[in-house]
Amino acid sequence: MKNILQNKNFFLLWLGQTVSSAGGWINYVGLNVLLYQISGSGKLLGAFFVARLVPALFFGPIGGYLADRYDKRKLMIICDLVRALLVLVFIFITESYVFFILGFFLSVFDKIYSSASGAILPDLVNKEELLSANSLNRISQSVTTVIGPAIGGFLIGSWGYKVVFAFDSLTFFFSVVTLLFIKYAYIPKDPSEIKKRGGFVFEIKEAFGFMAVSSALLSIAFIRFFDGFASGAFNTVFPVFSTGVPVAFGTFYGWLLSFYGIGTLLGSSFTGKMRKKFGTNGLYCVSTIIMAVGLGSAFLFENPIISIACIAIGGVGEGISSVIFSTVIMEVTPKEILGKIYGTLNSLVWVLCGLGMMTAGFCLDYVKYAVITSFASILIIVFTLIFGLRLACVKKQNCNSGAN
């Protein structure tokens, strides 16, 4: 993994994304706390999440379409500049409805940026380096997930919300600077070729057509879809579960998130070695099941230490599966449609996770949280086994075809 950091272009991309990701988590704390203080409504907080969720469904594919047609680096720079300015506007907000407007557009440019960054990665590293690059990106996400909220809380307590939003804005400007130093030779598309390929609808159909005939990619995607939906239950139950533990609520909730982040960090770190030993499909399915068992078991024990250990184990599984998911997409998808495929699949996972959170939140009024999380765990395991068998069949068919 050290070798990938010697790639100057990737290092600059990774550095900018890591810093802006940390700023995003710091901003996440500031936005939620400030909105609750202004409105005093938990329902508005939930609605704010939905307002930021909706753009993912539409602008992930749109961002992929733009990334496949235009200069990905310039597109990312534009997104960073817009996000930097949008975040600064939060400094002056006193009305809750403005949160929704800004939050919506912030999410729009988040998804466009994400699609472009996923599409540009194979242009900056060799195919053999994709796994290491995705592993390092996931490790960085884990670290920022652990330290970002803590820094956000410290900044709010010490200097207030304005400093939080100003700091987050600076991280986006920092990302712009790193992108400017990336040596990326964009070759403009031939206008006649663009016209021949058709418009947005045609290209989205083309992307879905590719997924439909790529049985392995489709199976891996469906495992991730059910994983995302069911994992929404774990995210919803985390704070509820924390209230029943005989330590300070905020403290134990922080521990859960921190150890989950540590688990994903460890899993991401060992993915390369484990993939060589166990293979892509087998490791992907097993790690997804480990995640489901670990997180599902955490809510069954009264001992907080055991629960934290289970959370960490679940994080290990998530770290491995998420790295493999991103890497497989980049390895098997043609570059001319990678933006659309990557943007669409990741947006669907994000939306399904949000739907899972809302579904679990509704069910909490009627059943115990352990029932919800156990059902979510079983759901992930069952569909992982179903599509895992499908992956095995596809591999066997490919082997037989190659032999013939």
C-alpha cells in the first residue's frame, strides 16, 4: 500500500479527499446540532436527512453521465468550489427552511463529485493498483469517521458554529488546490461521436444494459443493495441501544462509532492480502456475512464490552466488502461508462440505506430493537448466500466456456 502513495497523482487526489472528508464530518455535527437548536424539532432533523438523501437517487447517475462526457478533474474542481461557498452560507442562516435548500444543493454536488472521483481513479492508477487505492481510500474514510465528529464537537464547544463551517469550507478549497496539481490529460470527446451515442437517457440505458449482461457485477451489486438497506437498521438502532447502557449516553455512542471505524480500518488494511488468498467473490460474500453477524450480535448482549467487540468485528467485514465492491466496479466496467455505473450503484446503496433507516425508525415504535437488528442481519445473510451461489455458478460457467 505504500507504493500507491508514490503515485503523485493519486496521492494528491487522496490527500484532498481525506481532508475534505474530515471537514464533511465536522460539518455534519455542526449542521445537525445547529438545526436542532434553531428548530427544536427532531422531526425536522429527520426531514433534513431526507432532503439530503433525495438528490442521491438522481444526481449520482447524472454525475456519472457528466463524468463520462467531460473533464473529470474540472468537474470535481467545480463541485469543490460550489460546496465551499454553500458551506460558508450556513454561517449566516437563522431560518430552518434555508437549511433544507442549502442541504439539498450541497448533496447534489456531493454526488456529482463522488461519481467523478470514482470515474477518474482508473485514469490515475494502474489496474493492478486499484485494490490498494480503494483500500487506502476506505482506511482514510474510517479515520475521518472516528476523528471528524470529535473535532466538530470540540470546535463547536470552543469557538462556535461559524468556525465549524469556515473550517469545512477551507477543506474544500484545499481539495481544489490538490486537484490543480494533478497531471491529468483530458482528451475531449468527438462531437460527432457524442451525437451518435445519443443523449442522457440513451447513455443511462446503455449503462443499465451493461449491468444486465454482467452477471457477476449484478450479483455483487445486489448483495450490496440488501446490505445497504438492512444496515440502515443498525445505524438507526445505535443511539437507541446506547441509552440502555449504564454509562453516559453520548460517551457509549461515541465508543460504538469509534470501534466500528477501527474495525473498518483494519478490514480495509488487510483486503489486498486476503483477496489473494481467498479470491474476490468468496471474500466479498464472507466479509458481508461477518459484517451482518457482528453488527446483529452486538445488540443481543447486555455486556457493553462484548457489544463493542461485535461492532468492531462487523466493521472489519464492512471494511473488506466495501473495498472489494468499489474495486470490482472499476475493474470490470469500460471506462467510457464507468462514471454512470459507479455513480448509479453507489447512489442506490446510499438511498437504500436511508430507506432502511426510516423503515427501522418506524418499526421501533412497535417492536424491540433487537428484533429489528436480528431481522436485518438475517436478511443480509440470506441474500448474500443466494447471490453468492449465483456468483459461484457464473464462475463455473465461465470456467467451462474457457475450457471449451
